Amino acid sequence: MPDEGSTLKKVGIAAAIIALAIVAWGLFSRWHNDRQLATWTHEQATPLVTLIHPTGIAKADGLTLPGNLQAYNSAPIFARTNGYVQRWLVDIGDNVRAGQLLAILDAPEVDQQLAAARADLQTARANQDLARSTATRWSGLLAKDAVSKQETDEKLGDLKAKSAAANAAAANVARLSATQGFTRLVAPFSGTITSRATQIGQLVTAGATGSSPLFTVSDISRIRIYVRVPQGSSGQIHVGMHASLALPEYPGRDFDAVLTRTADAVDPASGTVLIELQAPNGDRALKPGAYAQVSFPVQGTSNRVQLPASALIVNGKGTQVAVLGPDGKAQFRAVAVAQDNGNNVEIGSGITAQDNVIDSPPDSLAPGDPVRVAPSSGKPNAAK
């Protein structure tokens, strides 16, 4: 019997050990599955990105940037009074002198208001003359003690009131006369008519929101050219230097321009400095609103890199790119676009060829977010 009891005890202990092992294995399997699920969920929530390396650009002399041409002076001509177009005397392309008549408006309401104001002025002046003679007469009677001082003061006060009314009527006549003068539209300076948006009989309303100018007068004897220079090259740009203009409609022809002024401030949104050049335009080859390539004789820079346009992030903070940090998280860096070549852009500052740039970053990506790198990442950017 003792041997049988010992055997049963050993069997019970073995069974208990097996049961504990089964429970432990179940708990371990459940914990392992939960951990795998959490790891998989975290990986799925972490965006998968493709990395590229910016391509370095060889150093070259000269700097070529896009420029916008504008007239030396340009004035849109609007109506200052309501009326109908009675005549227009110039059309697009016509040369005009300062003060030359452009159009005449018919404003019968203003004419009638002016006639009524002149009649009111005559009435006010007649009342003023009567009050003046009365005040003079009563002042003489007061010297003889024939009237009281109070009555004389009343007559003198009436003269002042009638004089003020006459002055107000005269001012109203002058105002309406000036308004009537606005029916004749004249050129503010000598130039060329570059737009006309009026016809005979057309109703024009002064101060109408969104209305188009009746004419545009532009002085195109000289042309202003506005260019945005990247910050990295702005130190070599100075007032007085010459630049060359190239226009697509004149292949093989270069136009000389002189840098006349610079904003001396970097636009935080684009990282560029706005400059102005001027060029003579005696043959009118340069047209306001045109696009030109402006070449500056400056030393080239070797710190530019090239990226596909898909790597850029443009938002309220300016132009940025996302790079992979050493901790495996995304970092946003502000960059200055030196030149836009369409599918590819040249970056003047902000990144180097050694940076791991995230191509086509997701819209939801924010600074500090962890990312997963695709296996095929890390290839240099190829020009497209």
C-alpha cells in the first residue's frame, strides 16, 4: 500500500506540472500573439516612404532666372461720374500725349444738378446783398441812437448767415463743375493705349465693384523687369550691374538691362529677393506682361542640388522638404528654390546631396512622425 500511495502522489504531481505547463504555454502564446498584433498595427500606422538623394549640380558661371516685364508707367482709366459713353477717340496701339482727350461721357443728371446749383447760388448771393445793405443801414442808425444795439446785432448776424449760405452754394457749384469735368477722360501721361473696354452708348458707373477700366495708358518707352533672386545668389547682385534678356519670340537676340533697385529683403515664403531692372524700348520689342529669361554675369555656385518637384511641400510656412532624421523620424526643412525646371527643381539652400529626402511625402506626415523606409529607397535623384 505505501508503494501504491507514493505512485499516486507522483502521478498527481506530474499531472499538476503538466497542467501548469499547459496554462503557461497558453498565456505565453496569447501574449506573443498580442505583441505581434500590436507590432503589425504599429507598422501599418507608420507610413512607408521612399528615400532619394539630391543630385549635385556642377558649378557654372552665370545665373539665369525668369523675369516679368512691366510698363515703366501704367494707368487704368476709370469713370469718375455716372453717364453714357458719347464718343471714344482712341483705340489700342494708339500713341497719346499727356492731357489728350480719350472719350466723352454724356451725364444729363450732372448737367441738371449743376444748373440747379447755379440758380441756388444766385439766390444765396441776392440774399447776401440784401443782408449786407440792411446791416450797413442799421449800423448807421445805431450811430445816431435811432435803433437799439440788439436789433443792429441781429442784422449783422443775418449778414454772416447769408454770407455762409452763399459760400456753401458756391462750393456746391464748384463740386458739380468738377464732376461735370470728369465726363471728359484724358490721358494722365504720354504713352500707348494698351486696352480699351468701352463702346458708344455704354452705361458707366463710377466706383462700381469689379468694373474694368475704360482704357489703360502705358508708357512703354522703357520697360521694368522684376526678378526674384534666390538668397544664395543675392550677395552677388548689386545696383548698376547689367543683365541680358532673352525672349522666346526673338530667338538669338539679347536685350541689355540695368539693375536699378533691389528690395534688400528676403521673402520668407519663397526665400528670394525681389529686384527691378530697366531696359530701353525704342523699337517696342519688349511688351508689358511678357516673360523673359534674365541672365546675370555672376560666378556660379556649386552648392545647388536637384530634386524632383514631387518632393516639395508648399504650405503656409513656405517651401519645405521632408528628410529622414538619424532617429528614423521625419524632419521638415525650409528650402530656397533657385530654379524651376518643370519636373525637377534646383535647390539653392536648405539641403545637401547627403540628405535622405522623402519623395512624395504623405499629406498627413508631420515633423517628428516615425516612418518606414521602402527597400528600394536611397537611390540618387535622376533628372527627368
